[in-house]
Amino acid sequence: MPRVSRGPFLYQRKRSDGATSWYVRDGNKHIATGCAANDSAGAQRFLAEHLLTDYARSQSRAGT
């Protein structure tokens, strides 16, 4: 039985240059926020914008 999706969420990951950055995990996609580890507010704004655009995109495909 498949797991229930958590929905998009933020997590931190080390980049290839050794710095830690925030990323959004949305299903199988990993999207860089462009925010450093100490900028959690910026990462949260990025996630909120991602959710709004993703929701708008899904609504336009549904035709409502």
C-alpha cells in the first residue's frame, strides 16, 4: 500500500561547494530555493510562492 504524500516541504542539503542551502521537496522534484542555511524566512517565502503557483497551475489545468 503506497504512503500518503506529505506535500511539498523544506529541507537543508549540502551543496557541492560545501555550503548548506534550503531546498523544496515536491514529490520527486528537488528545487533549490537559493537561500542559505541561515535564511529560513526566505526559504519559507519561496515555499509559499511555490505552493501558490503550483496550485494556480493545477487549477488552470482542471479548467476551474
